[in-house]
Amino acid sequence: MIKIQIIYKVIIIISIVILFFIAFYNGLVVRKYSLKTNKILKDQSIRIVLITDLHSQKYGEKQDKIREKIEAENPDIIALAGDIVDDSGRIEGVKLFIEAIKDIGPIYYVTGNHEIRTGEVDKIKGLFRSLGVNVLENSLQKVNVRGVDLIVAGVDDPNIVGYKSPGSNWYKEVYTSFSNMKDMGGYKILLSHRPEKVDFYGTLPFDLVLSGHAHGGQIRIPFLLNGLYAPHQGFFPKYAGGVYEFENYTLVVSRGVYYNLFLPRIFNPPEIVVIDIEGME
């Protein structure tokens, strides 16, 4: 009887240790989503790797750890949807990151609130451009990827309003920038850091919106709570991370790749998001 009790206690202790390890695991994971669209032929597909909220984090001396995981997915496009640079202004990790991934595939970038908060957003954009990154500022590019016509667009973070001019209107500027897209062919992708702008995105002519910012709600409980708290969404955010389907577009929210030992992510490891867009016709 005593031996059985000891065995039970050992099992409980081991289970607690395993649960603790899983809960606080901060290694990079790869999360994959598959989307269907009738704007791409049935035998066609494209693959996007979405990275957000790096916050100048370093994964290995030369960003080897994150580069290897991105390269292994063989992406057609790498989308950087904001907060790649931290508002502390630390830039070394960002340089290493771009240099590590720039030969994997074309990179598209938009600012997040942290880049704007540095007060040096123009300098940051200049750095990205010098490294061969396509910087999107309420602008778009038409591209063809393995026979698939795409429009890749991006918007600056709303914090740019205060940086540029206190009197500017972010919503009006974004809407005006893309109002002529409705008659354009191809699958339309928007990079925008903020996931909470879902109603506004619905007024724009995009098929897919890629965001970050929410950090996965910081604390998750699998199958019960998708996130406890997210910036600009507050407690129990609706758009903490994952795929969200709306009437005329799909939103994919990355939980980001940043972690802080002093602000642990619980059941919420840093993630690289891989999105496969597959044709239906």
C-alpha cells in the first residue's frame, strides 16, 4: 500500500513538472494554417511566413535559430507585420535578423506601434530598405508568385498620426490609398499590425489581413482561454491569435516571437506562423 502511494506521488510530481515545462516553454514553435480561395486555381498555392513582434529579440548569435525554422518552411513570401524593432531603439538584433533571412524569399514589412514610438521610424525604414526589404507605407505591390497573381499591401501603424501630423486621419488615408483596388485582379493581402481594427478592415478590398500586436493575450489556457490580456483590446481579447473568418476577408493574427523572462508567456510560446493559401477552382 505504501509503495502504491509513493508511486502515485511520483506520478503527480512528474506530471506537475511536465505541465510547468509546457506552460512556460519559450522556445520557437511553428504554427500552420491552411486557407482556401476561389481566386487561385485548384492546382496552385502560395506559402507565407508571418513574423511579428520580434522586438529586437535575438535567437542565437546570428539569428540562426529563427532563420533555420523560417528557411525550413520554404516560403514564397516573408511578411513582417510590425514591432520588429523595439521602442528601446536596439537595432543589432534586427540587422542580424534581416541579413539572416533576406535570401530566403522576398520580405514585406510594415511598422508597428513600437517602431513609431522610437521617434526614429524614418531611420528604421531606411535600414530595412538598405537590406532589401519592401517597406509598405499605405502602399501596394503587384507580384506574381509561381503563376499566382498577388497584391501585397501594407499600412503604417496608427501611431504614425502623431509622428507625422497631429491633424492627419489614419482611417481616411488608408481607405483612400486602397479605394481603387476593387477592380484589380489577384489575391489581395494586407499587412497591418493591429488586429483589433477588424470592422475597418471589412471596408477594404482585401482577401487576407495579417496582424500581430496581441502577443497571444500573454496567458492562455488551452481550449478555455485564448488570451488573458492584449494591448488595445484589454482583458479577454477576441483577436489574441489564430484565424478569424469574416464576411469578406480572413484575419490571421500571430502571437509573435518575442518573450520576456520577467513577463512570462503561459501556454503561449513564441510562434512563427506559416500560411498556405490554396486554390479551389
